[in-house]
Amino acid sequence: MPIISTFYGIIIQMYWRDHSPPHFHARYAGEQVAIDIHTLKILQGKMSRRALVLVLEWAQEHRDELMEDWELCQAMQSPKKISPLL
């Protein structure tokens, strides 16, 4: 699964040809969530509030890039790296 960004120990990934709705996966300290790109709601999993707030802030800033990467992954192409949260 390609890693598209990392920040503060959080890893953001997308699976190749994953199911809809468009989403990404975030991992931190043994926890994982799948987050809908359009609504920024958790589709599955759980994560500490502190880490989740950072993930959602980052996703809000990079929604367009996340959708571009979703389309690339659906076409089995390598996604582009996205800038980390600073």
C-alpha cells in the first residue's frame, strides 16, 4: 500500500483499487482509521483524539490532492506524495 504522507508519526496510505467511497487510511501508534475524503468522516477504525485532529486538519488542507491520488490508485498508478502537516 503506497504511503502518500507522514507527519508526527502518522502514516497516510491508500490501497490500490480500493472500494468506494473515496477514502484514505491513517495509522498511528498501532491504531488505524479509514476516512472518507469528501465528508472527512471515519468509515472504520479508531484513533486517539489528538492524532485524529491532526489527520483531519491535514486532510482538509489536501482534499483535492487526495482525490487525485484516489484516481491514480484506482487506475493502478503510483500516487503522488502530499506535503505533511507542518
